[in-house]
Amino acid sequence: MPPHKILLFNPNSTEGFTTAMTEHITKYYESNDDVHVRFGTAPVEAPASITSVTTSILSAASSLRNILSELEHENYDAIVIACFSAHPLVPMLREMTTVPVVGIMEAGILMASQVGSKPGIITTDKRWEPLLEHEIEGELGLSRQCRAGVMSSGLSVLELETLPWERVGAALGRAAARMVAEREADVILLGCAGMVGLDEVVQHHVGPDVTVIDPVVCAVETAVSLARMKLRTAKAGRYAMSTM
């Protein structure tokens, strides 16, 4: 059997985030011969980071043609959009292809709800707290699966790449420990693709009784499961085929 081919796409134009995901996911699957992950990055005109509804839409508009062009030349079994939000690319691509499309926030929350009763999300700056809470409840309908809510680490998205990892890990660890102490979270979900690979650092801050989850890994594992099951996006309802 040929390996299951997954496209992991970073919808912002910061190559450093793609590099970090490439290194972590490649290492994660290095002994797995039936999974092949290919990595993509939004074009240079896309926002360097996604920090609002506006930048999400600009990101999707910049990235869509690139991904559709990639699908014309390569056959993928599933696609992962690596932005921790209800990113517009996910439903857009579900309308335009039968290939399963997975967002890292949705996959992370669903997986977190399987291993704990009160998951919470640590995000970047305060701006993301109301944005994510609105998307989790209004767009995804998953607020019951994220009962500890969303808490800011005080970092900006780009600081995840520009600051030393020790400082980033310490800030995330403090936010996670505060969420456990104040909101009794039993699962901590890393709330940005730029936090990839930092789950072990955060785990050290919250202790062994709390589970820490990397949503990028969750989403790729979900995509692989959909590929193994040979599932496709349904076209009878919301995701009826659309063209540009």
C-alpha cells in the first residue's frame, strides 16, 4: 500500500512556523512508513500572522489558489490547515474538494474532550480570548467540550518565533498553571500552531495529572485516520461542490 499523503498547510507567510512544524511532525512520523506529510506555506502577500477576523480572511484569500493548484498536481488523502481558529480555508476547501480538510483547533478540542472533562486553551495575546471563545461556541459549537475556556499567555503570535524558546515555554507554562489553579482545567490545549513541540515544556509546569495536547499533532492524526478509513467530504449538504 502506498503511504497516506497529507498536506499540512500554514496559512500565514511566516516560514519559521512552517519550519518548526516540519521538524516536529517529520520527527513524529519518522518510523511510520504509511504516512507522508508534505508542508506548504501561504504566499508572501498573506499576513505574517493571523490575529483577527480580517487577517483570517486575507490569509484565506491569499492561500486558496495555491492549495487548489497543489491539488491539481498532487493527490492528497487529507489536508490540515494549521491555524488555531475557525479558519475560513477549512469550509472553503471542503466546498471545493472531496478530500477531508481538518482544522487544528477543531481536531484539538475534540481530542481533548476524549481524555478529560474540563479542557482549556492557552493562547497568545488577550485579543484571541474573545475571538476563540466566539468561534468555539458560534462557529464550531464546541463550548461544552472546552469548559475551562481560553486564557492568554501574554505573548504575541510572532513572539512565538522571535523570542528564545525558554522564554516562550516559561510564559506558556505560567498560563497553563494558572488555568489549572484558577479554572480546574484537567487538559491543556496549546492554542497556536506556533506552539508546536512545546507540549513537554508545558507539561513540566502543570504536573503529571494534567494532560497537555499539541493540536498540530491532533489534526495530522485525525487526517491520517480519515485517510485510512477512505472517507471523503460529503457533498449532499453544507459542503456541496462549489467553484470559483
